[in-house]
Amino acid sequence: MKNIFFILGLVLILASILLLIEFPDSNRMSMIAGATTAIGLTFNVVGFILKPKMQKI
């Protein structure tokens, strides 16, 4: 679960960067990219904070 949140956060941040590169003059895309960046950063923080499960031996 930790890795899923971390990878999903990185994908969302990458998507927001690509939106800004593809549509530099669009205010709507800039707003969507900002929201996507906030969600991506939140997922990265959650993925970093989650503790890995104890492995049973």
C-alpha cells in the first residue's frame, strides 16, 4: 500500500508538469495542474509516512 501511494503521487506530479508544458497559456489547465500537484504531494507524504507491515517469519 505504501508503494502504491508513493508511485501514484509521482505519476500525478508528472502529469501536472506535462499539463503545464503542453498548455502553457491555459489558465484552466494551470488550475488543474495545481490541484493535481497538491494531490500528488499529499499521496507522496502519505506513502512516506505509512509504516511497512511487519513481516511474519
